[in-house]
Amino acid sequence: MPKTSARLLSLLSLLQARRDWPGALLAERLDISPRTVRRDVDRLRELGYPIVAFKGPEGGYRLDAGTDLPPLLFDDEQAVALAVALQIATTTGAGIEEAAARALTTVRQVMPGRLRRRIDMLQVTAVGRSTTTRPESQVDSGVLMALGAAVHAHEVLRFDYASPPGAGDDDPAMAAPRRAEPHHLVTWGGRWYLVAWDLDREDWRTFRVDRITPRVPTGPRFTPRELPGGDVATFVAGRFRGSDGSGDWPCRGEVILGLAASEVSRYSRDGVVEELGPDRCRLLLGSWSWPGLAADIGRFDADIEVVGPAELRDAFGQLARRYASAATGPLGEGGQYV
């Protein structure tokens, strides 16, 4: 059975969906007993929702028309979660972008001014899709709010940046406090990143948010710089793909695979898959290098026909020689493999 808070929200949502609800039907839809429905209706009434009971063969409830509903109540963590979820939903490509944007606007209007201001500070861009099964990195909601506030206010951010695994905590470059002009919060591959102009290195950087510990107070206000390319999604995608910021992979090739398009499309990331037959398809895919692209295509475990370009064909030859050498091993004395 759902928790009481979640159940109350589900009940309220049903009552808003139609005028009259028989009590037995509500109990069936919520998978609870009629007695629990009566208790939940009483709880909603105590919160100020005008729910009236009507008599009849079945009996039931209706949400009184023409009355303003009380505002929904969220604690700070719930407000952050709701704002982030709805903002990311506007860029999922799942066909719910407009509805998510309208939902965020509606919820924002009924929130207290204090929470509304905090949500307005948190602007998030979702870039790409997560195609990995690794555990997602955990980000503290307080850090997200602090970074979002600095982005919104155009204030220089001072922060400590944890060393990546293997770098060592005694690395002076990692231990020194960082100073940056924060530009945008983005998600990529299941992780959070801050896009910012690094004042000490005088270049654009993408910082892992789970490694950031903000310092207070923030620095002076700044005039935002123009991001290369002008679009944060294109810029971030280009950085992670190793390109010049155009958003495209530096190496793109085309092959024909002896495998069904439905199988290839499940693992082709942002590749373009065209069905050529029951067990044959065309794949256009990109990567950060030609050997990397050839290796990505090779993992499909199918016959491969290279359409082009020549660099991709050469990369397959390079990998073939490397793999053959790895399979045979070095020759020892007497011509025997060791």
C-alpha cells in the first residue's frame, strides 16, 4: 500500500479528474479499502480541500467546484527534486516536454514565494542520455541550490574540488581552492556538471558537481561571457566527445551490419540505424577517434561491411593486426608461443 502522503496525492488527483467518484471505485483505483478512503477524505478536508459526499445507490465523493484549492506544501528538498525532475523532463524527447513545462509553471504558481525564488535560481539542462549501468553519482541538494544561486546571481564561485580517483589528495593543483564564473548546471550520462569559466586557468571547464564543495561567501558579480557556440547543450556535448565544440563527434563512419536494426538501435547511443532487411542494417555512428569507432562497431558481434570513410577502414585493419598479435602472443625460443 502506498504511503499516506503519496496516497492522498493520488486521491486528490482522481477527485480533480472527474466530478463524481463512487466510493467503491475510488477504493478499487487506489487499491485500498472503502474505510481507508473515508479516512483519507477526512484528512484532505482537514487540509482545507472542499470534498463533499453525495448519496445514491453507491454513494461517493466530489471535489466542490468553484473553490480555490489550498497550495501544495513542499519542504526544500522536495521543491528541489520537483524543479529538477520537471526541468529535465522538458528535454527528454519523450513527447512530454510541453506538459512538463506547463506542470512546472502550475506548481511554481502555488508555491510560497520563498520556495519559488529558490526554484527560479535552479536552471538545469539535460544533455544526452545515460547509456551506462554504473551507479549514478550522488549530489547533495544543498550544493545544487548553492550552485544554482551563484549561476542565477552571476557571482564568482569559490569552491574546493576533490581529486579524482588516483590523482592523490596531495596534488597541489587539486588541493588549491578554485575560482570560476558559473554559467550553467547540466546533466550528462547520469552525472551533474557545472559549466564555468575558470578564472585561474582562463578557459572554460566542466566540473563534476559531486566533487564540488562551495565556499562562502561567494565572490563579486560578473558579466556573463559568451559560451563557445552559444548553446550550452552543444558545447557540453562537444567537450565530452572531444570535438571543437560543434557538438558533433570528430570521427563519424558508416557501416552495414549483419544484424537486425532493432538489436543495433538498442545499443547505438546517438547513432542512426536504418533497416535493410530482417538481419541487415546500416549504421552511422560517431566516436572520439577512428580506432575507438571501429572498436565500438566491433562489439556488435556481427559481419561488418565498411561503407566509409577510408579512415574507418584503416582503423579496422589496425585493430585486426593488434588483436591478432594479442591472440597469438609473443614468440619464444624455438618459435614456440609463450
